[in-house]
Amino acid sequence: MRPAPASALHRPYRPGVRSLRARLSNSRPAFSRLERVLWLLLTIAAFACRASAQAPAPATSKTPAHTPSAPQISPGEAALDRIKVPPLPAFHPQEPQRIELANGLVIFLQPDHELPLITGIARIRGGARSVPADKTGMMDLYGEVWRTGGAKTRTGDQLDDYLEARAAKIETDALPDSTVITFNCLKPDLDNVFAAFLELLREPAFREDKLDVARQQMYSLIARRNDDTESIAGRESVKLAYGNDNPYARVAEYSTVAAVTREDLLAWHARYLQPGNLIIGMVGDFEPRAMEAKLRQTFESWPKAPVAEKPAIEFTPAKPGYYFVDKEDVNQSSVHLVGVGIRRDNPDYYAIQVMNEILGGGFSSRLFQEIRSKLALAYSVGGGVGSSWDHPGLKQFSLGTKSASTAQAIRAVRQELEGMVTRPPSADEMKQAKDAILNSFIFNFDSHEKVLLERMRYEFYGYPPDFLERYRAGIEKVAADDVTRVARKYLHPDELAVLIVGNSSELGDQLKGLGQVTNIDITIPPPPGMPAGQPAAPGK
């Protein structure tokens, strides 16, 4: 199990937005659930084949007693040994064409004539991390109402009908550092759908009735945010790693959502929708010259304006120790050991990816094999030193265990983290980790759209254009000494904050044996106007 990216924001549900956000907020290449299942089945098949090959042949009476037994090689084993795995071919994805207009707007064009479809993506600098703390949640409302509120000449409901008749879609979303609007349509409908996309991009209405609906949806999510143990653990672990006041850890409350007005959304849009803040990508069945001419005609006359500045953000991790959230309606514990990770431009990035795979990346990782398979202390376990594009990622190791084994499981995780320094990885571990990373890597870039989105990310965060091509070479160059070195440099199990979400009545005195425990109150502040003594949804 890999540590899931924990979001401190509560977003209303909209079909298609989950996949849009996942496509844009790309993380380090990892196995999907399907890929893990396939990998497990292939591994089982391989072991079964070899076990069958090594099974002793039936004895026969014709074998002389004095003849020494020779190794028996079955046809299956012989065939297995004859399989030669060729080296991976050079990775050279089709590079999208980059065009920069005089006003600072950047365009990427990626032709793909396989299907008569065209997709457009516009990413705009400025997101939730730039919002004042007293209006936390504003960008969730913005990302929702931007689409549902429609544009000046067409309501959101009218836009739904218009797009549905053309089997097209337009989606909007807000991320911590940007906002996004995308469209997808059949090639013959490009002009009509692009016009609707352009109007929503430039003249959104943010209608008040749709803002009220989105606000009520967020109130509902806030009221239910303590229902799920993993949701609590993910939210509170980010606070411990980054600090309560860090924009990546802030949590929307009734009062902060209520404070957001339609004028706030309109003002934000006017401030950040400037050509120098905008990156546009087009992928699909089009001719590059014609598409370039269309986009130049649309955007080139847009006057240049100041570019949004990146906000200064402080990261103040909690002191090392144990932190506890009491949830009385569960019979198991969710444990997260957290700290601050790295940025992707860190020179140790590649060595850390290999270390993460060996330590907590999958079924063959040390954490999984020792704590789940051998000791049977966890339902799921994994983690690593996380990385983000322009700020430190989250260093996180998490597990789920029954209440009675909570303390024992925590000690086991600490022991494995220390073991990464004292027990260097074997040649088999190194090979398996690199194979897992590189063999799954291609699935993250197996379409023209995925390559386009990755190239747009490099542009957005200021990474070199060939960062994608460097990845494979960087992983292949990692040596066992590099893994031990980064484990010693970055793991530091004694400096981690350990969060336990569990049932105190079932845990008993286990945690006292670990050290001092700080209790975390997750009671939800009541909505404005409700007495403080009557919380809307207290933590259980």
C-alpha cells in the first residue's frame, strides 16, 4: 500500500472531476490496483511453474541403484530458463509542440489521429494555497460553481443540455496551486464546443443559486468528515507534518465556507485569469498549423498582465511524539508516521524512489512482507518519503491494525525503518524495485494525452523539458549504497510524529509504553449562529 495523498479540502462531488484531478495532480509512477493484481497473478504463476519444475520425477524400477541422482529438469523449467527478457527500449514519447505568445500565454499541441476526438486543457496559476485562512474552502466552491453556474449567455443547466446533445463535456476544478478547465468533443463539433469553453473561461457567471447549492454540499461534507477513520487520519496527519496553519493542511469549516461570496469568486477569476498565468494544451485529431492559427487568433490580442506570484509558505512539523484521536465506534487503529518529504528537483529523488519501493512500495516490500505477511500485524501497510513539484511532499508510513496489536505494530514499523540503514538492500531487492518502477512507469505515459499533461506540468513548475526522459536513466543509475545513504539521510524514525486514530477503550494502556501521548480534539466547530456547546457533528 502506498500512502494516499491526503487532502485537507472537502470537495463536492461532480462526475468526471475525480478523474480530471487525478490526471492533473500526477504523482510518482505507481501501480494501479489492476496492475498490482496482474503483477500478483503473474508472480504466483511464475512460482507455480518453478515449483512444478523442481518437483522430483517419479521413481522407476529401471534406474540402477548405484547411479547418482542427477538434477531433473522438466520441460516447463527448461522453457522458463530459455525466456530471455530483453532490455527496455529507449523511451522517446512524442514531444508536443510548444508555442509562447507575446503576452506570455503558453500553448502545447499534441496531434493524435487515432480517434476523431479533441481534448483541450487550460491550467491557470493560483489556487487554494493563496486563499486567506478565513475563507478556506473558497476554491472548492469556485471549482464547482465555475461549471454549474454557467456563463453570461448560458446557464449551467443549459450548458449541460447543449453538451449532452453533442456527446461533449466541459469540466472545471480547483487545485492547491491552480484552477483548471477542460473540454472534450468530437472533431466536427470543435468550433461549437470550443466557443462554449472559451465563454466559460472568460465570462463565467458564478450564479448565486448554484453557489448556494455548492455551499450546502460542503456543509454536508463537513458534518460527515469524522465518520471515516482513514479520512480523519489523512487529514490530521497532514496537519502534523506541515503545521495547522499551512495552506496544504487547512480544513474548511462552516464559518469559512459561509464567508465566501459570489463577489469573491468573480474577483478571484478577474485577478488570476491573465495570459501570463495560463497554459493551454490541445490533444487529438487536428492539424497543428490550423490549430495554432485558431489559438493565436483567439488569444494573441489578449493584453499582457502581471503573473501571479507564488505565496511564501512555512512548513512547521509537529514535535516528534505520539498523537491520538479517540474514535469509540471502531475496533481497529489507523496509524500514520509522518514528517516532511522532498521536492522532485532534489538530487536524491531517484534514489528515494527506489528506497520507497523496497521499503513500502508493494507486496514484496519489507514493510508488507515483515509486518503483514510474517507478523500478521496489519491489514495494510506501506509508505515512503513523498515528493511534490514545488513544495516538500509528505513523508508517511501508514498501517491499519486491530486495536490489540497497535503498539506492537508501531514498533515493528520503526524497526523496519531503522533496518533500511542497518541492512543494505540485496541485489534481488534492487532489481525487483527497479523493475517494478520502470515496468509500471510506461503506464503513466501510454497515451498522447498523458504525455501532454506531463509536459504541461514541467512548464507549470519550471522543470526541464526532458525531465520525463531523465526518469528512467535516473532510476537505473541508483546503486545499493545510494539507497542506504538516502535512508540514513531522510528516514529518521525518531523524528516522526506518530498519529493513532483508534478506540481508547480497546487500546488500554498500550500507548503509555511508547511515550507521551498528545490527544487531538477533532470536534467540528458549529455553524455560525449555533451555540458553541452544541456542535453540529462532534468527533466520536
